[in-house]
Amino acid sequence: MKVNKFKSKKLYNFHFSLLPKYRGCHTNYFQILNGEKKTGVTVHEIDRGIDTGNIIDKISFNIHINTTAYENYLKLLDKSIILFKKNLKRILKNKFTSKKQNFKKGSYYSRKTVHYGKLINFIDLKHNFQTHNKIRSLIFHPFQLPTYNGKKIKKSIFKNKKIRLLYL
């Protein structure tokens, strides 16, 4: 990032993952796709790298096995508001501490990492957790829903090692 183009060097970001995991793009999608059980929001300083700045604070929560990408996104928004309210005064008064990220425990995804149109082959639909995660990672109603046999999937439920799809 070209931070030198900003008038201030004091730049901050509310990132939708527990950094250093899921730096970059498509954080919400990959958290669901990878079957994460926990996620959260991180406020960090912005430096020249992509989501590499020192961490000021984090807030975490559990992801339920049947949570869709959209449901997770709404929770990430709620948690970011809590984190914002908790840290705003400290940041404005420059009365916070921050710590470096351990990139060995992290991951990064660029914008080119995902091709949403080529993700699920429903001909080979297997009733396993990995397929369930692929489906629910794409459920982001009202903007996008995966389809199967011409019907839009609004929910994927994984129970007793079987997938049950709910349609609009």
C-alpha cells in the first residue's frame, strides 16, 4: 500500500479475521470454506504491506457448523462495531499499545485467489463436511446464492454426516 500518499501516517483498519490468519481478500469466504470454528475482527495499524501492520486489539467469536457466509458477515459487522467503540478514544488519543504479527501462524489470499463461478461440481455432490463448507461459503443472500438443479440454495445443514439443502 502506498501509505506515503496519505496526509497522515496514523492509519488503521478493521479486518474481518483474527490476524495474521486470512490477511488479504475473501476473508469471510475462506473462513467458512476452511471450516473454521472461531473467527473475529482485528484492528491494526496500516503499513506498506497488506494487513501486516501491528495489532491493536481483537475480538473473537465461534462459528456454528451451519453458519452461512452471510450470517458470519453480519456477525463480523456487529463485532467490528463493538471493537470500534472500545478502541476509538484510545486510538484518537494515541494511548494504545500494539504488537507485531507472527506471520508464521498466518495466511494470505489475493483478489485473484477465488473464481466464484467454478467452485462446486454438483454432479459429484458428496455428503461430506468439505462440500457443506463449499456450499455455505457461497451463501450470501441477498447478493448471491448457489444453485442446484435450477433452484437457489438458501441454507446448507450438516447433521449426522449428511447435507440437507434448503431452497428459496
